[in-house]
Amino acid sequence: MSRIAYVNGRYLPYAQAAVHVEDRGFQFADAVYEVVAVVGGRLVDAEGHLVRLERSLDELRILRPMSRTALAMVLAETVRRNRVQTGHIYLQVSRGAARREFAFPAGVSPTVVAIARNVDMTKADASARRGVAAISQPDIRWGRCDIKTVGLLAAALAKQAAKEAGAYEAWLVDRDGFVTEGSSSNAWIVTADGALVTRPLGHAILGGITRSAVFELARQEGLRLEERPFTLTEALAAREAFVTSTSSYVMPVTSIDGKPVGNGGPGLVAGRLRAIYEAHSASHGAGRPDWQAQFLAP
Ligand code: PMP
């Protein structure tokens, strides 16, 4: 079956799907994106992703291309046309195409692209049972990591370093020695006394949709939650570590820079949260947070 992409109002076969050479997404990374999980042919936490997309657009003063409802329909239709059951949909909105000039061009319309694909989750499930390795890398990204832009070069370099080290993820460390997040995930630890710790929202991290969902589910489970920065030393002394993201769900991290976390195996808390999160995604977002409230700060 040929894959279909949505490009600026049209559903096109891949061979015909293209954007302009002077698109600002291509030239300046002047674009934002979302990746939404698909389970049972339906989007997971669609509202959270669309609220975050609007926030990213507004922060950069890129015009909202259409209403939230219309975008949700485009996503659902792209999923349907590609017959995605379990997988992802990728949505990108750039400021538009215009003669190359740094300042914003007048009178351009945003470029909207959506592509969807099936993903075999068996590999991720096996990784979750075993646990994965992380390495640390300096966080060399820009100062507004809360905006989900396609400016992902620093993240790609960190992920490549992880891959070359045989690791799954790179944990990024700020100048003060605190972990910000993973190159494409949020970072968590479970301390020796059982507190679940993750960095608070702010300009230094992306407010992950999975982070918010897991935070809410953990709260409902009665787990003790602390939103504060933590160091690599603290992570290595922790009982457990894990990452959350749309594509990894809840993924136990069992070593950092080759040193074991806890007993070196996947932790009970991460395992429990993964199971609860899987139930959440199968229900497409039951017990969800108030999404509008997740992204107002800062
Ligand atoms: N942080 C970064 C830097 C990311 O790229 C991602 C994944 N896009 C996340 C966190 C996790 O966000 P989400 O749970 O919304 O996928």
C-alpha cells in the first residue's frame, strides 16, 4: 500500500508530496511539530498535543493554520488513509515559504504536513522488560526547549552519541550539573526513599505529554512526586530511573554512562507506571490532566 502524506490541504502519495525549497522550516528550522501516538487506530492524548502545538505556534508568532478541531480531523484522516493501527503520526507546521530573509515575511500562510506510520511495538516492549542504557551529554541546545521546534540538531547529535555508545538515550546535563531531560524524552528517577523526581516545567525542557499523563497517573496511584532538578550523581544513587515519551511510553533506564542504576534491572515503579500508561493510551487518554493548565507556565 502506498503511503499518503497530508500537505497543505491535500492527501498525496509520497512520491508527489513535497514542500517548497524556500520553506522556512527547511531554511531556518522556523517550524514546530508534534508526534502523536496511535493505538487501535485512534490518537492518544490528541487534545494535549494540539494544545501544546498551539502554544508552540503562539510563542513563535506562527499563524495557527486552522482550528484545533480541523487539525484533529486532518490527523485522523491521515491515520485512516495510511491504515495505521499502532504507530505514530507526525505533524509539522512551518511559518511558510518565502524569499530567504531572516525577519518574518508578510502575508505567508503556514505550511502544514502530516505523515503517519505503523510501528511494531515488540522491540520497545522487549527493551522495557530488559531496561535500557543511557549516556550523559552536555546540553548544548538553545534557551527555549519548551517550544517544540524542528531545530533538533543538538538532539540528533546527542542521540547519535548514544547510539555509538550502544545506548538508547542521552541524558542532557546543564551547566550546573543538573539533568534537563533526554534528547527526545523526559527524565525521571525514583529516589532511595521512594520519591518520584522529575525536572519542573520551564524553558529548559519540553513539557512532555507523556510526562504530564504519567505525572497525573502517578499522583492517582498515591506516589510521592517531587518536581525539582536532579544531578547525575543523584540519578546513579537512585533506586530507579526511567524516561517518558510518546514513542517510548515509560522506559526503564538501568545504566547511565555504563554504571548501574539501583540493582541494574528495570524497577518496579517504572514497570507499574508503564502498565498504567499502556491502559491510559489504550483508552486514548482517560484520567487525563487538564491540558490547558499544563502549558500556561512559564
Ligand atoms: N523532551 C524532548 C526534548 C522531546 O523531544 C520529547 C519527545 N518529543 C519529549 C521530551 C517527550 O515529549 P512527549 O511525551 O510529548 O512525546
